[in-house]
Amino acid sequence: MTSKKVTSVQHLIDEFLLKNRNTAIISEKQGYRTQTITGKELALQYISKAEHNLNAFLHNKEGGFYDRTINIGFYAMYHCCLANT
């Protein structure tokens, strides 16, 4: 019996984006469509996600929600790394 690797949709999208930096997949009600964007635009989108996660990180840290803060901090760093590739 072979085991299948379980992956999330976001992981598959990120993997696709890493292979083809000039194409992004945009979710729509009836499926997916592709849109051509530049590498710089994609990097700015990742930076925007990282800034959002950093703000959420700081907000949760101040509120004492340390268990969630660690996860959010990871994704802030992750999106910074994606923007740098």
C-alpha cells in the first residue's frame, strides 16, 4: 500500500508560483484562472502578506495569545522568504 502526500491548496499554489514566478492563480467562484504579473508585483504581494501577519503577531503578543502568535510569526517570516526568491 502506497501512501499519498497530503498537501494543502495553498501549498500547491505556492509550489506553482515558485516554479513560474510570472504567473499567479486567482480563485474564482467557478474555479481558477491565471493572471500574468511581474516578479516585482508578486514580491510586493508577499511583503504585504508579511506585514499583515506581523501586525497580527504584535496584536496577539500584546493580548497574551502566545500559542497563536508563534504560528503567525512563522508565516510572517515565510512570506518574507517567498518575496526574496
